[in-house]
Amino acid sequence: MKLTQLGDNNNNNSNNNNDSSHQASKNTKQKVTNNNRNHKKSQQQKKRMKWDDRQRTQFNIKKSDLVRVMIQALQSLDLSETASMLERESGIQLHDPSIAKMRSDILHGEWDSVMNHLEVLGVTSDESFNSVQFLVARQKYLECLEKGQLQSALKTLREELTPVCRDSNQLHKLACLVICSDVQSLKTRAKWDGSTGNSRKELINDLHRYIPAHLMVPENQLEKLMLQAVQYQKDRGTSSTNILTSSIGSDISLLSEDVHLVDHVPRDLIRVLHDHTDEVWFAQFSPNGRYLSTCSADGTALIYDLSLMPDVWKHLGLKKRDKVAAASSDHAQNSASTNTNHVNPVVCSGHNGKITHLAWSPNSDRLLTVSDDVTINLYDTQGKKLHTFQKHEEGICAVRWSPDGSFFVSGGVDRKFVKWDARTFECLGYFLSDYRIQDFDLDPVSGDIICAVSDNLLHVFQLSDSSIQFTLQDSGSISSVQLSHDGRYALCSLSSNSSSLSKATLAENEADGVRLTPEELDKIRAKIHLWDLRDRRMIKEYTGHEQSKYVLRCCFSAYPRRLFVCSGSEDGGVYIWNTDDGALVKDMPLKGHTGTVNCVCWNNSGRVMASVGDDATVRIYARVDRVKEI
């Protein structure tokens, strides 16, 4: 009995010891785990303390402010998990918890909760607080009407809107919304898109005007600050953005510092081509930058392969493998002259009249030419004629490709706009306008909007249904038009109202004591106007060149910048203006032509420009001191 008890006691002691050992081990593990957690917590606290201790960056910007706008930017980009991680790691919250709660209540339509906690917004003045109450109560009132909760809406109008609204007319308009027969009429009369639209987010944006920024960061703050920086550079004349790019922001790069690009204007003559035998009227670089095509009164269109001109090619910035591919092509082999200073162009023949216009396909493999024999020819890059199109009865002024190259449109003085299938060569249809068309351009984005000029009118048509959208009236006769890369802006070249006007004539008149008033000068001088088609207004004017007798085709500088406006002139000069302020670029005009300069065009690289004139020459320009071998 005692031995059994002793054995049992020993077993019990052993079990107790095992339990104690296990418990100790468990406690040790728990301690280690707690220590690890405490260590992590300590590290996080240290990191947060580090943010508190070092409040500013090397540019003297508060780190907390920088982090908060970064968090907001991440959220606006739908990177909410990344934003939350940044909040946890930095220990900095985008919004104060009370503000975050209110934002959530607004987005979920918890209006009673919002109205009861307006004091957390930090609004100081009574007037501002009343404005905040009004904005919130108005949204609540409209949502009650939307849900058909008439009694709640009337109570909100009487108890929450009326005491804070100081505009009796506005209050009356809100009260009249009660009689709306349906939700759609409510939205229309209130100019409100409903609780499921953007109205709640717009309410939060409206509240930003009254809430201190340290409590609630304004929406899109980082983007606004970036745009302000770009605007600051532009105002100081150091930015390469302008009125064509800053409005949409599509050409603003954040990957490099913005610099002024006036010094990169291709103003140095590098080659003169003498292959035409009569006046050269139009020129265009292919979209891929490799070819330059010209057309002339001599009845030919010429295609120059720039890869065979080392003095031109090195300025284009194309890669070496493109050079090798170009040099090894059959066309390059057949076109190269034994004279290294001259390159024989490809001749596109087949018209029975003067060639007035041409256009490259978007993929640079086909060329359309327009002749006064009222036909359109299609060629490949080796000058082989692929087809002849004929539908017009009078002179064709221009031809334009669709953005995808599937069709093209021709227009002329016979008032016809004809749509052609670029693959089957069939006529897809045409419509007659009410005006004799002088020139037109096709929207490079949609391919469905035609901007045409006739006399002093600028017409905008919808190609798909042949309807005219609107007409703008300019101050003079428009000879040519070009649309910007986004289709929003139209550049119009206006002839002067005096066929005898020239700078020499004005100088002679001044010498004889005859001076024209500024108003008289404005009426007769040549101009280029920049129109905003969205706002339907003329926004900039460019002057200094001469145009009274001939059609001169103005253009924008190369994509993507569109920093400059360019035109030839009847005085034999090439004129380039800053798009923004309308001032001529330094050292303008470029001289060299001995007759009227009919057309100026830019290579898409932005580094090479060409001009053509009545002296039957083609002049190619670059910026020699900016060359970089690639």
C-alpha cells in the first residue's frame, strides 16, 4: 500500500514536473512572441517618432503634408491597399478620424449623423458654417424628394434650409422642386445627377472651401500642385507647355524637368532640293518620319527617302536599326544616286494637271495626291500607282485620311465631301454642303468631324450623318485650316484685304507721311487665328507675315508639343511664332526662298522642318548644334 502510494506519488511528482516544464516552455515562447511583438511595435513607434522628429524634407516641405497628399493621390488612382500601407508605415492618417467618419456618412447618405456632427469640420465664422449647413441640407432635401419622402423633404426645407439660406430666390427655387412629377424632371430642374451619381462626391468637394486644409486635404491636391508648378514655369517663359497642352494635360511629363524649347527650333538650313521644275505648292513628312513628299505645278509628286540623306537623317533621332533596315531596302538601293550629295526622289506621275495637295496614310505606306484634273491618285512608297479616284466635278481642295487608315475623305469647290474606302477603293458615299469649300481637315481622334473653311466662315460637320454642327465667322477670308492633334483647336490662315499690301508699301507710305491707323492696319494685314472649337471662340492671333494673293498653308510644330505656329509668306520668309503669346521666335523669319513660301511642314521628330515655294525649291532645316547621334 505504501509502495503503491509512493509510486503514485513519484508519478504525480513526475507529472507535475513535466507540467511545470511544459508551462515554463510555453511561458518562454509566449514571452518571446510578446517581445517580438513589442519589438515590432517599438520599431513602428520609433519610425513614427522619426517622422515627428524630422518634420521637413530637404526642400523644407513638411513630411506629414507630403505623405498625406501622396496617400490621397494613391486613393484617387484606385490603389487603396498601397495607400493604407503608407498610412500604417508612416503613422500619418490622410484625414482626422472625425473627418473620415463624416466623409463616410456623406458618401453613404447618413444625413442625420452628418448634420449632428458639423462642428468637427473646424469652420470658424458663422457665415461659413451656415454655408456648410446649407450645402448638406440641400443634398439631404433633394435625396428625400428623389425617394418620394415628401414629409421629410418639407421638414428639411422648413427646419434646416430656411434658417441658413440668405438667398430668397434660391430658397424659392428649391421649394418649387416639390411639384416635380418624376425623378428625371427633379434632376433636370435642380441640375443634379441624383444620389447614385456624383452629387455626394461633389458635395465633399464643395465643403473643401470651408474646411481647413489640415483637417481635410482638398481633392486632387497633388495634381493641382503639379499643374501650378507647370503654370509657374510657363508664366516665366521657361516651360514647353502651352495653351494647346495645358488645358488637357496630355503632354505634361513628370519624368524630367521642363525646359524652354525655343533653342531647339530647326532654323539652320541643311539641304536644298531642286528636283521640281515649277512652283512647289505643298509638302508633308510621313508619320514615321522617314519620307518627305512634295507636289508641284509641274504635275509631279516626289517622295524623298530621308534615310539616304545622312545630313538630314542624323537629326531625326531614329534608331540605328532603322537606319540599317532603311539602307538595305530595295527602294533605298534603287533610289540612291552615285552622287553622295544628291538623292534621286521617287517620282509619282499619272496626273494630267498640276498637283495641289497630298496626304500620307497613317502607317506611312501609301500616298494620296490631288490634281486640278479633278482626280485623286494613290501610290505606294516606290511611286507605283495603285488606283485613281474620280467623283468630283470641280477642283478638289484637299484629301484627309481617317485615324486608322481605313478610309479617306476628299472635298472641293463643288461642295462635295466624298468618303472613300481605302481597301476596296469604293465610294462609301458623299454629301453636299451649302458652301464652296476652300480647305478642310478631319478630326485626328474621332475621324468623324470635318472642319472646313469657306470665305470667312469656319464650318464643323459630322461626317457620319452629314450634319453641320456649328459655324464660326472670322474677320477675313480663310485660305487654309489645320486641326490640333486632339481636334480641339483649329489654325486658320487669313489673307489680307489688300492685294497691294506689303511691308515695302507701308514703308513707302510712311516715308511720304501717309500712316495707317491701327484699326486700318488690322483690317488689311495678313493673320493666322487660333480657334478653340470647344468654347467656340478665337483665342490667339499671329501676324507679321504677308499673304494677299495666294493660298498659304499654316501648321503647328511637330507632335507632341505643338509649341509653335508656322507659316510661309509672300515675302519669301518662313515665320514661326510661340503658340502661347503670339510672339515671333528669335531670328524669324528664315530667309532663302526667292519667291512665295507656300507651305511649311515639320517632321514628327520635331527636329526637322521643310519649306516649299514658288522658286521650285524644297528647303530642309534642322538645329545643327542640337544634333545627337543615336
